[in-house]
Amino acid sequence: MASSINIGGMFGGISRALSHREYRRFFIANFLSTIGRWMYRMSVGWLTWELTKSTSWLGIVAFSEIFPTLLLSFFAGAIADRIGYGRVMRACQFLTTFVGILFATLVLHGSITIELILALTICYGSLEALSTPARMSVVHAMVPLEDLSAAVALGSTSFNAARFLGPAIAGLLITYLSTGLVMSVCAVMFFQFYIVLIFLRINESGRDRKMSFELCGDMKQGLIYVWGHHGIRFLMLLLGVTGLLIRPFMELLPGFSDQVFGRGPEGMSILLSSIGLGAVFSGLWLAQRGETRGLTHLVTVSMMICAVALLAFSMTGYLWLGAAFLFVLGCFMLLAGIGSQTLIQNVVDSSMRARVLSLFVLISWGLPALGAVAMGWLAEFVGLQEVVGGGAVLTLGVWLWARRVTPSMAAGLEKPVQHGRG
């Protein structure tokens, strides 16, 4: 499917994944676009805080970006399975570029309001919800099964490297130049990915190509499939718990930076970059590891460490100590999330791939949005640190159950599975 070149055998699974030409092109362009996405997210969060100084509004804006995932992502998976990953990605990326240009124009002209932020964020979130299942599934169409674990981990490493670089770049630009300039750079990042997608060749053999849009039936089949697979159901449950109780803290970081640590956008940049830097380290290790054996245990242990690190973060008033805790949290959030995605990719049937991964997206991104709204509202009454720490304690309670059933789940999730590439 793709030409093979020697990128450096010393890097093991990373080298094998990047030896496939189409995946390599996709990887580089997607990485640049993802830097733009993280710059965009930080800019929106800081604009919201500057305009409102409200943790409730932080939660509402975060929800406005992610709630389309709750409505659209499962439909998006069914659509991607039917009409093709490439078509979906190209259309969504073109429209995302347009949204980025419009946002930049409004900010540069001083016309942005909280209402416009909400409207544009809903548009952006809808496009992300429609494109993400296709973007996740297409990796399986560009690399062989034996390189899939490394490719998934490498993709996540690039996502989290962007999580480190994006806020760092955005923080500097906001502090010394302007938010409008940040938005302009984001639009350029989005556009270059669209250009690459136009010329990308994707092997989609094995995908159901029927063009009848029985989406409700497709969605029902996907839900039945997930519920009937004990291992996938277990992973989705763990993702749901961390999505509701751990990950919402990220949407509240502008409040932590200003209220708890007494810093401005540079403080938020440090905190977000610490998460991304930690994730880069663990992602590189996971990509080099290149196998599924032991991943189930790693996922459950990571859940526990995430909860402990977040609890410690919620109890400190020192920025750099908090950043150190978030570095650890970033490491193990990545291991839990990508470990789960890799295990799901390992066992899911190709005809169900985008639908199952769309449910993964719905849980991974939709539930944190709900959690952010709830935590943001509660924080107005009991405080940011107390609410975030409480979520960490509840997560530890769920982990006590999960660790007992992990061995039985690992037997089904980690075994070699032979199925076609979708």
C-alpha cells in the first residue's frame, strides 16, 4: 500500500509506522493542524475568562464545543463507515478553516462577544464531532495490523506534543502580541491539513460501501456490539468515569491560573504545556513499546495515578508544583486513553470500527464537557480546588473495583485478533 523506507530501525515501532508514505504525510499535516487546535482552545478559554471572569462561563463554553459530540459523533461514525473517511475529513477540514478565518477576523476587529464565542465554538465543535471518528479510523487504512499499535500511540504522541507546543506558542503570542494573531495562525494550520487531505490516497477496502443511510439501524448495531463485548464495554466504562471526574479540570485551568495561582495567560500556558509534555514522554514510550500485551493492566493503573496526581494538584497553591503534578497527570492520562484506544482497535470488527470509535470519541470528549459544566457551576459555590479534588477521590473509588476485574478483561482484549483492515 505504501513504500517502505528506513527511518531508523533503532526506534522500533515508531520507525515501522512512519515507513508508510501515506501515513507519514497524514501524520505530519495532522500534527501541524493539531497544534492549531490547541492554540485555538487556549485562545477561546482565555477570551472567555477575560470577558466574564466566571468559572460557570468557562464550563458553558467548554460544553458548547463538546456537546455536538454528544449529538453527532455516533452518526458521524456511521456516515464515515458508509461514504468514506477521506470524504468526511476533507469536507470538515474545509469548513473548519472557514470558521478559523471568521473567528480571527472578529477578534482582530474587536467585534467578538461571549455570544459570538458560543456560536462559533458550537460550529467548530460540530465539525470536530463529524470528523474525529473518520480521522481515528483512517489510520487503520494506512498501516498494516502489526504496526497499528505503534501508529495509534504515535498519533496520540503528536496530539499531546501539540498540546504542549500549542498552548506554549499561544501563551507567548497572547502575552506579547494579540489573541487575533493566534486565531490567524490557527486558520493557516487548518488550511494546510485540508490541502494535504486533497492529495492523500486512502485504502478503504473492507469498509461497508453501501450508500443507504439507515443511520439509526447502524447506530443500534454499534451499541449492541459494544454492549455485547465485555472487554470494550469495560474500557468504555473506565473512559466514562475519567471523562466525568478527571478530565473536566482542563476546562477550568483559566480559573486556576488566575484565582489559585495568581497568574495570567502565561500561567495557563505553563499548566497546559505541562500536561502535553508529560503526555509526549509517555506517548513516545508507548509507541516504541509497540505491543498490546499488558495494556489492560496499564490502563487501570494509569487511572489510579491520574486520580492521585489530580488530588495533589487540587491541594497546592504553587504554580510550578502544580505544573509538576500535571506533568504526571499528562503522562498517565495519555497511557489510559491510548491504551484503551489501542485495545479497542485490536479487537473491534472492521465493519464496526468507525461506529465503535465514534462512541469512544463521544465518551472521551462529550462526558468531560458535561463534567466541566457541573464542576464549573459547583465551583462558584464551594471553590475550584474542592470540586476538582472531589472528582479525584470518586475516581479512586471506581479504581478499587476496576483492578479486581482487570485480569479477566485482559484475556480477551490482548489476544491477537485476525480481521481485515477497514
